Amino acid sequence: MNRLNRHETALLQSIHKLKEKSGAHSPSVHELIHKKVSIDIQIDACFLSNPYATDLFLSYFQHDLLSDLSRLRRYLENYPSQNRFIAEMLSGYLQMPANNIFVGNGSSELIQAALHYFTRDKMIVILPTFSSYYEFVQDGVEVIFYRLDKQKDFELDPEVLIDLAKREKPNTVVLINPNNPNGGYLTYEQVGRLLHALSRIQGLENIILDESFIHFSYEDPSLSFQSASSMFNDFRARLIIIKSMSKDFGVAGIRAGYAIMDQRKIDLLLKTGYLWNISGLAQYFFELFTEDAFLKAYKQVRVRYIQETQAFFKILGTIDGIKTYPSLANFALIELLGGLKADEFFARMLLDFGVYTRNCDDKIGLDGEFIRVASRKKHENDAVIRAIQTFLRNRQS
Ligand SMILES: *Cc1c(COP(=O)(O)O)cnc(C)c1O
């Protein structure tokens, strides 16, 4: 690596320290600002959200709340509605009875709830994965990993998973579709067949299907997405669909998510708490789902973002020296080739170009040097491509 000067070394060290405190996650921008880490992040290609959706939310927020402080006051001064009221509000948008909807303070809270209250003995998790799925398990639960093979582009083979589940007889299976961190996608039909086969396995009580990135996927030219929620009734005894609103709606700070599950499971959770578990601002956000105008505008920013994202991945795929894995999420997993280290790539992208990427060296189940790059606005994606090309060219010469 080009030798780092003292200032650069100190910066990387402070980022490294913050990263260690954040566990398996990247430090948030708040921490970087709070700790006065003086790096100039021009493009945050680490955080996985649709920036156009954030713009849309902000325009509603400004119109509805900032220019009407008495209304804002109502959300901040009062208790928000209880879980059941918010579920009723989402029922129309989700075309799902309210008694199958459970809202969470971010979907992380729902992952935690499912793992703590429903998961027993043994669980199968696909690797690589979103780390909470093995970090939040309770002591005594054995976690079995199905490692995706990079030689097969990290594609999940439903038959392998079914065989593993038959052999291991887990209580819970976790699927993420599209998967984080690689973006691999199972079609609606594949998911249906998997759910069908898994449902026949004795003792398997929970199939957790995390669809937090499903809005970035599509199967046909209309770019509409296919959520397994339309199959919920067929698998209701076991299926738990988990959905974060952080990424597709670009509002991670609001902490909003929901799960679709059997009413008996919801009743059990409600008995343990979760009364006012979402904030007033999350309530405001969920209220937007009853507004046709908002949903229509969201549809537009969703489609625009997908088109730009896929165009971005296509160009990344043509760059020599890196391998971009197929993704139907809003991020791409990139393998660095020819001896290039993830540490070096991360550092130079940040220090020389202000591009903040996700160094995946802490992700278990990734064998090699990997970086994850999120899609942002088009001009930012263009800048990321220029930065990668310039960096690789300078390195060769
Ligand atoms: C980010 C993420 C979550 C958590 O999102 P919240 O902000 O807690 O709603 C859940 N699942 C996956 C796969 C994620 O990537």
C-alpha cells in the first residue's frame, strides 16, 4: 500500500477503534461526527439505503410536520399508538389481517424477539449473513451454518438446504431474500418450493424469512417485487416474515419494521411487552402507508433507484481486477483479485476519494478479500466507479 502518513494512520486507527465498539457493524455517521473523526466522507457507500426514498420522506416530513409544529408536537408530546393500532394501519398496504402483523422498533427488535421467544435447540443460518441472526441467539441454541460457495457465485441451492434441514432437524431456519451481504436472490417460485419442503420437516417450528431488501428485487420488466407474504396463509403456522423499513425507505434513524406471523405468536409476544414499542416518528412514517399519494411517489423512486442500481452493478462487473457478484439487492459484494487486500482498498477509497465502503473482513463465511459497495444516487455511483478505476490504475503503474 502507498505508505500512510501519520495523519492517515491516526484516522484509520480511530475508525478501527469505533468499528471494534460497533461489533459486526460499521460505526454510524453519528459516532464519526461525535468523535470528531475528521475524515471527509463524500460518498457513504457503506450504508444500504435508497437516498431518493429519504428525499421523498423528508418532503412529506417537512410539509406535514415541520411547517405545522402543532402537529409535530402531537407526535412528540403524546404516546404513540400501541402496536395493535399500527398493525391495523398497515393492514391495507400489506393486504394482510392486522392480527398477523407485528410492528417493531426496527426489524432488529423483531429478529431478537423471534430468536428469543420462538427459537429453541437448533437453528440453521445461511452464510454469509446479517450477523444479528447468529449473534442474538440465546445460550444453548446450536447454530448450524449452510455456507454458500463462492465458486457458485454464492447461489443458494434449495436442495442442499432441504437436505441439511432433514438431516439436522432444526427448530428454526433463517432465510434472507435477497441475502445480505451478497445480494443473491431466490425467485418467488423457489421460495414457494422451499417453504413447502421445509414445512414438512418434523419439529421445524419457525421459518424466518427476512425480506428487508425485497423492494430492490424484481422478476419481470415491470420491476414489481414478489413478496412471500402472498403465500403466508399456506405456511402460517411456521412462517415469520421480517421486514425492515430502513433500507428501501431510507429511514434507518426512525427505527421501523414489521413482521408477519401467526396470531398465536403475536399474542405470545404481546404478553411479554411491546406496548408502545415504536416511536411517534415511526408512527408518523407508518401513517404514510395509508396515503395513496405517498405510495405512488414511492413506487417511482423505487423504480428509478433499481434502474440506476442495476446499471451501476453492470459497470462494476466490467472492471478488471475485481469481481462483482450478482445482486438483486441495493449493494454489491465485490471480491478483490490479484493480491489486493480489503484493508488497503477500504483505506485508499476513503482517504483518497472520500468513498466510505464496507470492509467485509469481519464477515464469517467469506473466504477472500471482500468489500461491499452500496448503490447511492447516480452521480455518486458514477464517482465510485471513477474512484475504483483510478485506484486500480494507479496501483498497477
Ligand atoms: C439492516 C438489516 C436489518 C435490520 O434493520 P432495522 O434497521 O433494524 O430495521 C434486518 N435484516 C437485514 C437482512 C438487514 O440487512
